[in-house]
Amino acid sequence: MGVHTGELKLSTRGDADMVDITDGVQRIVGSAGADGGMATVFVRGSTAAITTMEHEPGNVADLQEVLDRVIPTRGEYEHNRLNHDTNSHAHQRASIIGPSEAIPVAGGRLALGTWQQIVLIDFDDRPRDRTVTVQVIS
């Protein structure tokens, strides 16, 4: 079994900025030389998440609207009160979606659907520099 690890570094705008990182992840998978296996994509930090979705403007807007309804930006959050902070909603959203995804690799390619991309979502209430770790096991 071989393990190859790579990183993607990017800057985000915060406020539920959704960034398609599929091409970057595929580059790391390609550099691993794996014909088959599993790619795990993980974002560091407690206010960002990784998911898969059809990354197009309508779907991005719909997901942002759902998250605004379920976990509003403004609210009575204990984290904000205790820490004199403003980003509890970001922590809650990231916890629900999660920091990672595991995607099969077949024929040296990510086994994604036609309209499925790997997306980093930064929920923090300010711009951030993010590091995404990609680990390929073959």
C-alpha cells in the first residue's frame, strides 16, 4: 500500500465562500501515480468544510439560503457571548457539513459523477487563508 500526501493552499472571502477545488485535488491524485485507491480531502480549521456538490451559481445560492435558514449568521450563540466573538454560526455550519470527504480513485481519476465537484466552503465571517490536505492511498 502506498500513501501520497499533498496540499492545496488558497485564500477565501469567508461568509460561505464556496470554492471548487476538484482540479487541484485531481492534480495531487495524478502526482500520486495511483491507478486505484482512495483520496481523502481534509480542510484544517473549525470554520470551514469540504463537501461534494454541483458547483454552479444556482446551487451555490440555494445551499447558502438553506444554511442561512437553518443556522442564521445572527443569533444568540453561547460561543459568541463567552468569547466576545461573531462566528459561532461558522463553527456550527462547518460541524454539520464536516471537514472531509473520501473519494474513490479509479483509472488514476477521481470517481466523481458528471455534475459533482469537490468544494471547500469557508463559513468564517472574514477572509481566510486555508490549507486543504489531500491524502491518496493506493
